[in-house]
Amino acid sequence: MATAPTPQPYGIQREVEDLAALIAHAGGSAFVDGMSSGCPLALHAAAEGLVIAKLALFEPPIQGNETPTGESDFTRELAVLVTAGRRREAVERHAVVGYLAGCRNTAAMRPSTEELTKTVIRRYWLLFRPGTAGFLYRGLLDDSLRDRERASGDFIDPRWPAHLHIDLLPSARGTGLGAALMERWLQQLQEAGSPGCHLLTLVENTRALKFFEKSGFRNHGNPTLVGGMRGKLVASPRRPSCLPGS
């Protein structure tokens, strides 16, 4: 008579081990796409040294244990380490708290952002998921009813061919890590001879706009409507030659 194995309590380490086995089966390196609760799992896996060439995270359900002032023991300790110039130690002691992903030539990226979006929608049945269906159907409705300029596809301009996306956990914001990531990326572009870099953000995201403007980015053109969202998108380019101190 066969018996079922005794269920074991959930452990993220076993999840990481399973992911490591899949990556090994795939050839030793992989692109990892995390969604919702899969985001912290992917971050744990990357922090433990799994060979993850690229990491994409969607809707991470992460909340910091912050006080009403936005401070926490984590935030204060992180700020002390960054202020002291001990950024590597800050990352090693607190594992992954954010990322900056960039591309040197948006026009040459294959598949394009639009193609990747369509693939993700089909692969994960996002038109039928409660958390994404409303947004996507609003986007289809906007496309068919609104007779005005909308954001569509990638921003392509030879003056600013590179682009970036940056995101930090709330507890890591305001510590200087975001500025350090941005500075390093722009230095790499400058060393590679890139004429400029751009990013896209919502005009309602005033905190992000202030951060990007402080980093040297400036608004470009008029904001365009984002299908499915109740906000407008603005492009912000800058040239690596404008790096502070250069």
C-alpha cells in the first residue's frame, strides 16, 4: 500500500534549491521572471549567488516595517553605511534592496519592450487574471475610444539611445543607494561613448521626478496618456557628458 509523503512546512530555501535545479537543467544560467510572491523568491535566489543573467519583477508584495515618519532600524543602519561610503557592506549585509536595469541602445533591443509585453500577457494569461485584467481591458477601451496622443511602444531618439529602469524597496529609498546606482550607470554610458540616456515615468510620480531631475534628467516633449492607466507618461532624457564633476 502506497503512502503519501508527510507534508513539510514551507521553506523559501527549498524554493531556491528548486530554482537552482531548473537553472542547472537550462544550462547553468537563466533569465528569471518573478511575479507577485515570486519576486522576493527571485531576489533571494539572486542574493544567494544563483547564475541569473537578467531579473524581471512584477508587482512585488513587499511592505516595509516603517514608522509613521518613514524611518526604521533598517533604514537608519543603511543610511549610516552609505554615508560612510561603505556601500558594498550595505548591500552584503542587507541582501538585495533594489536594482537598476539599463540598455545602451533601445532601438537595437530584441525583442522590443512591446514584443516582451505581448509575450508576458499571453504566457501568463494576464487578460484573465483579476489583478491585471481590469488594467488591460481599460487599455483596449482607451485605444478604441480616445482620439488623442497615447504612449505606445519604445521611446526612440538617437540623441538618447540608452534607457534605464530603477526601483528600490521603500526602506532603501532616501539612503543614497539610488543615487549611487544612477551615477554608476551613467558613468558606464560615458565610458562606452553613449550620447545620452532616457527614462519614462508618470508625471504623477512627483517623488521620482524630483529624484530624476536631481540626477540631471529633464522633461522632453508633452506628457502622453497611458492606455489603461489614469495618468500621463513623460520622457526624461540626459546626456552622460552632464555628469556632476565631469
